[in-house]
Amino acid sequence: MENILGRVLPEYIEGYGEVKPFSGAFNNLGIKSKKQVSVKCVAPSDVKLVESIKEALIKCEIKDGMTVSFHHHLRNGDYVLNMVMDEIAKMGIKDIRVAASSIFPVHAPLVEHIKNGVVTGIYANYMSGPVAEAVSRGLLKYPAIMHTHGGRARAIESGDLKIDIAFIAAPTCDEYGNINGVYGPSACGSLGYAIPDAMYAGRVVAITDNLVAYPACPIEISQEYVDYIVKVDSIGDPKGIVSGTTKITKDPVGLKIAKMATEVIEASGLLKDGFSFQTGAGGISLAVAKYVRDVMKKNGIKGSFAAGGITGYIVDMFEEGLFEALFDVQCFDLKAVESYRRNVAHQGMSASLYGNPHNKGAVVNRLDVMILGATEIDVNFNVNVTTGSDGVIMGGSGGHSDTAAGSKLAIVVTKLLKGRLPIVVDKVTTVTTPGETVDVIVTERGIAVNPRRQDLLEKLKETNLPIMTIEELKKLAENMVGTPEKIEFDDKVVAVVEYRDGTVIDVVRKVKE
Amino acid sequence: MENILGRVLPEYIEGYGEVKPFSGAFNNLGIKSKKQVSVKCVAPSDVKLVESIKEALIKCEIKDGMTVSFHHHLRNGDYVLNMVMDEIAKMGIKDIRVAASSIFPVHAPLVEHIKNGVVTGIYANYMSGPVAEAVSRGLLKYPAIMHTHGGRARAIESGDLKIDIAFIAAPTCDEYGNINGVYGPSACGSLGYAIPDAMYAGRVVAITDNLVAYPACPIEISQEYVDYIVKVDSIGDPKGIVSGTTKITKDPVGLKIAKMATEVIEASGLLKDGFSFQTGAGGISLAVAKYVRDVMKKNGIKGSFAAGGITGYIVDMFEEGLFEALFDVQCFDLKAVESYRRNVAHQGMSASLYGNPHNKGAVVNRLDVMILGATEIDVNFNVNVTTGSDGVIMGGSGGHSDTAAGSKLAIVVTKLLKGRLPIVVDKVTTVTTPGETVDVIVTERGIAVNPRRQDLLEKLKETNLPIMTIEELKKLAENMVGTPEKIEFDDKVVAVVEYRDGTVIDVVRKVKE
């Protein structure tokens, strides 16, 4: 069958189940439900601190076929996923589904567990490195299921993704399970992605290298959600957790794109008092923040909030009074961690509050402007950030689809070419984010506006910006480097790409070798 | 039938259902569940701000037989319950169950709604004033159901108490439903009791007199839980909301009791580094805090936390460094509100985190010492704080049973006589808190230790405190004022007293007139 975007999907996928085809970004709302949760009551005399990960696994009654979850605030410095999976493997457990909010190169040992049948399924919002390559090569028994950040929260809360045991990497924790991310040698700041896991998993285990006296304040995840606590030597490598600083691009082409994107924002009329904004930590995205900052300061604009993964650059804008508040699901650098610890209006947010389409209004719904990246974008404005142009998984939505859907103005900033390949194509390799939620693409050679946004097109025509159709933009690129060769795929589905509402927007097939 | 305390209970109560008899304070734990929640999704284009309470009621599809909930942070200054119930009455709706965490004299207009059949059921953790009297006189169609603070959270979360529409009195709110209690003309501090309602009700309406720009930080209840927002002129009378200051008793008898209670705490061995403590806002209780403070300062003791409804006196102890943290479900005075706004380690807690026995460990489980009041206490240490000695409802558990069950040492402080009536009796009029969870009673004439606590009795025998049996204490009182006359009751059950786990610990019957 085909979904509304014309992507060909099986009706049923082994290890996934029946496919609900994507039918439009706002077509699957209405009344939804959050699942029942089972709780093992803790009496006053009970002790929650256990000796080892193995003891916690035994107490949680780990068995074949279970789903265990992890969150990615420790990013490429994370030790927790590997520690737990090694223990599970040692215990001889098989057929485990790993629901990790993101998977990084540091998680390479998972590949061995996949080969040995310890791990047969993966859920992730983002994957890069050896595990992503192994999945793309078809090593995993069942297809990986790729969510958006908000979609993962939705799946957990609705029960679509049933977590048996959640493991919380806890930078600071007390013996009763109060957790925060702002203190300790592995401090990472906000623990937003772990909150749905903690609230909805069957059992919850906190793993900490900084066990402090009760109560561990400020409490980000409270004792009422945690069954067991394990103290280990180290939960992560600080060098991999947060970067010291996130940097603006110095590349003149990147700066040019950022400047043009800022002019698009100005022309849209959104850059006024009450302005809200999100951008990733990429070099061009940060450069947009820099130019927006200049405009806000010049014109005395007082914004409402910035959201997302928070960088030091956004903290600077906040501390200069350009924003009233920050909504933070994950801190990207030490400055963000420090601000989150100190500033009351630097608020944590759960993945659900951030982007879940099935709650009473996520923060993304309040965004004026979102700055997005792209690996490919097609003439219908569909964006791929899941696979590379070689068809291999190298990313995933993360918050891409959530923020695109929620924001009033979603702008893709990208160079027109990536190496010798055009970014604008007829048909993206994989659809991550549907074109109906993407408003503009800004490249160094030209800007294309989604035809759905005639209002915006009118406004941009009054500027000196190089506005063209997306077909023209595609032609520009093709004139420079030609049309890229088609990649050939097997039939085998190696990953299912779920839109934030749980429908299937695309599948990733195995690349022919 | 009789429950384990020998209280005679019907097996079935009209308007309540089957009675599960109380079978011991820690006998009904194990695996429990939190209920499924239905959510009306909010899309980016949706607006949550509505014009009036009536419009909110219509959007929430109010109808006969529904349960609507309220919380009591505005205490005897609350306007919200009356405003909403008046609107419901005007709309001609009947047979409403009012689930208010507490009911105060200011809610007298409810009596008229009870008489007219608009309100046929009441759930409350505490009731005083005209509504309590009306219930006691049998005016309400169905028996009132009285919870503990933790038990109400449990009932809401498990689905035993199904709330159709929750109304949140919001001292500060934005148009998307982020709420805090720390700013605005009706600032009341922590909104802990409202959190289960917000998380588990079918629909949630915030009613505010301080609508601020998005986002209202710090967020205590977030937009993901709120369906509609209504702006009104005023949600409460500041004079009734928080007292300017809470005061220590000056009565020498009260001070003597407090001094003795403090000596009991010292003798128990609990008053050392890491000490945790809760006391109510009553004059004798606060005096205990004063003496405990003196001991802590003298001996350089560094406590862990104080919890509960927080008073300025406890804030002083916290700010002097005697406690590392405060857990606050409700601020009792302006100083507490101010501290809650400013101090990171002055943490809010939901009613569930505070006292729900069916979660993974409530804060009460971590209490060393709890100072309790009593209207009556019987020779088995069962305590009544629900009915007066005339059999009329004048209170309720609130956190009484929760803290007694959780704490290592639960001390009742009371004068031996109340007017011309003895406090210690053979059988309390109503059991609120079971004797197995009460360790000591301290009166000006003597101290009795629960025989279950031989360990404590041994320690106290080494002091000069006037230790005696509870029977001796009773005799002392009776020698002074004689044995009180028995109150005569009808068969009609006017209130069901649920223990925190949802079993029935007692019923209140109609007083014979």
C-alpha cells in the first residue's frame, strides 16, 4: 500500500505488526489515552538501594522478550546502556528490545548483542555509528522502530511502546530514587527524555555515580517513580556528555545562509515582542541565533521563550533578557547545565511536554520559528534526516518532525550541495518530516517557499531575497553536479519510520550490497 | 460486619458501594495500578482560553451525575468552588459529586446546593463549618466519603475516585495552562493537592485572576494537563488564604506538653544528623518545633528535611541550616510562600508524593518524627480527628493517617482534657487513624507509649518523664471529670471514612436529634 505521501509500505511487518499509514500531520488527533501503569508499592520499611545492576535486573524479573529503555542525555559519553546490556547478556537473557531515545557510536557493543540474539529489536529517535550501520545491513532480527522525540513520549504514554524496565542514568540520586542531572561528575542538566520512561515503565532502575544524602534536590525525577537504585563507579565520560562550548560556524557560506534565514524570519512578521524560537546546535543553526540576537537587540524586541536542546548561546540570549524563559529537554553544553541549575525560568521539560502530539498542547505548538537541518529535501518539501544519500541510517527525526509540525514557521537551512550531491531531489530516500509542515528552505543560492504558504511568499516577494520555486532550486543544483544515481534497495525492511502520531511515514529498506 | 478494629460496618452502602473493611495499616500493598487517562489532544491552532466558567463547563460537556473536583490551597479564602457550583446550579445540572480536597466555612453555599439536589455526593479529606454540619445532619443524599491526603491521591490515581472535571484555582496562569501558585494577588505557594486532579481528571479547567504572558514560570502544573483556562476577577480573599504569621502557643500547659514531646524525641535517639520532621500549624505543634530547634542548635544537629504544610517557623529552621530541604504540599503562611518562590531546596510535592501508600515510596515513609493532634484517642491508640465528641464532623484525617503510618515515631500531643471532656477514652467516636501507627501520646499529666513499641518504652523509662499506661492516663482524666455520656446515633451512615489504602476504617452515623 501507499501512504498519503506515496511511500510504498507493507501492510504488515514481521516484528512490528500492522502498519497504520501516515495520513497527514494533524489527521490523527481527537481523544487519545495514556495507559494504565502498574506500581509495586513501597512500604516504609522497604529498601530501594541494591548492590549491583544484576541484583536490580533480578528484582525486576528480567526475562527473554522484555523491552528495556534508556535515555540519551549522556550522549556519546554514556556508559549505562552498555553496562546494563552486558549484564543482561551475561545472564543469558535473549530477545531483548532496546528502547533507547538515541543511539551513538559509543554504543557499538550493541552490535555484538544483536549478532548473538541478545538484542532482537531497537527503538530509537536517532541512531548514528556502528549500530545504525548494523541495522541498515539487516543484522537486527526485527526492523528498528524510529520515533520522533515527541512520538516516543506518545508511544510510551499510550502503551504502543511498552517498557518493562527503564534504566535512568542519574548524575545525582539519593537512596530513595530522587534524581537530578545538575550535580555530580556526570552532570548533564535536564533529564527531559527520561521522564516518560520513568512515569510509564513497569519497573524503573536509577543508575548513579553520585549517591547523595536524601533528598537529592532539586528533584527532576522523583522517588515515586523509581523502584531500585544502583551505585556504580561511573555512568559516563564527561568528555562525551556535554561539549565545553557549542560553536557558531565560521564558514562564509554557512553565515550567508544564516543571514538569509534571519531575513526570512524578519519578513515573516514573527520577530516581534513575544517571539519564540528554537534551533539545533549545528553551526549554521547557531549562526541564525546570532543574527536573530542582533536584530532583537537592535530593535529592542523582548521574546517569550526559546526551547529545545539548549546551548550556551541561547542561554546568553536569555540572560541578556531577549527571552523570558527557556524550555529545556536536554542541555548541549556546560553553560546550559549551569544556567539550568541556577535560573528558575530555565525550565526543564519532559519529552512529552516538548513534543507529544497527543497531549493537551506541547511546547512545540507555541513555537514561532524553528530552524531545521536536512540531508535531503524533495520538491514536495518532505525532509530526510534519517538516512544518508547512500541509504544507510545516520540519524533520525529527534525533534525535527515535532518542531516542524508545531511551529508557525519551519525553516530548513542547508547548503545546496553536500559534497557532490544535491540536497534538493525529486524524492527523498526516506521521509522523516512531511512537507506540509515545512515552510521554507534557505540555501546559499536561493530560497524556496512551500506553495501552501502563499501568505509568506507574498511577504518574501517584497524583499530582495532570491526567492524561487523548489523545482528551480533543484535545477540549480543539478546543473552544478548532475542528477545523483539511484540507490538500489532490497525488499527487506530494516527500519520503520513512525511519524509523531504513531502512523508510518516511511520504511527504510536494506541497501543492496 | 466488623473490621479489624472492631468497628461495625455495613457490607454495602447505598451511594458508596461494597465496603472493603480495614485490615491493617500495611496489609493492602503489593502491585497496584494507576488508571488510564483520556486526553483531548490540542493541535497547534487550538485556543484554550475561554470566556467564562459557563463556557468551560459547556466545553467539558458537564452533565448530571458528574464528579467535579477542587483543591483547598485557598482555604477559607477560596472563591472558586462556590463560583463553579453556582454556575452549575444555574445551568440546571443535578446530582453532582463534589470532590474537594477540603471544605471550609467559606463553602457554606454548598448547603443550598445539597438541599436542591444539585450536589448529592461529597468527597473530602477534611470538612469544617456549615457543610460538615449539613452532612452530619443527613442532608446529603449519599454519604460523604472522607479520604486522607495521600488516600485521595491514591483514589484519584487508581480510578476509585473518577473525576470528570477538575477545577484548578490558579494564582498565576498563562493562556496555555501553565500554572504556579507563587505569584499573583491570590498567591498560595505549593499547589500539591491539585496535582493528582490535574493529571488524572477527564478534563481540567484552570481558573485564574492573574493571567500572564506565556510561559508562566516557574511551572507547577503544566500545559500538558490543562484543557481550558478562564480569567475571573478574583479567585480568593487573601485574608482567608494564608495567614500573615502562624504563632506558637503561649499557654504554659501547651508549652509544657511541647517540652515533654521534645524530650520524648530526644530519648528516642532519632534527633541526630539526618533527622526529618513534620508538624502541623497548631500552637502546641509549633512549640514542639521551637524546642526541637533549640536542641538541634545546641547540639549542632544537621537535619535532612521537614515536610508537610510548611509554616514560616519551619522556613526559619531551614534557612538557619537545620534542614537541607523542605517538602511542601501547601504553604501555611506568607513566609512559606516567599521561601517556596525563592529556595531551590524548598521543593513542592504532590499529594501523591506526600502520602500515597500505593506508589513507590511517599515522603511520609522517610519521616523520623511526626507531631499529631487528636480530638480523642482510645486505649488502643486509635485516634479520632474526624468528629467532635458530639459526633458531628469537624475535621478529617488530612495528612494525619498518612504521616502516622509513614513516620518512625508518631507522637500525639494534646491536653488531657478538652473543656470538661477527657481526650483518652475506651473507644473513640470515629477512628481516623489506626492505633498501630501511633506510638506515643504526650499530655501535660502523663505520657503513654503504645505497647507495640517496647523498644521506645525502654528508652523512655531511663528518663524522668511521667510514663504510664494509656489506661492509667484515661483513669487520670476520668478522675477529674468523670466518664463522658455516650452519644446516640441513628443507623443512617452520613460519611464513610476511608483509610489511605481505600479500605473502610469507620463510618460516621447520623447523630440522634
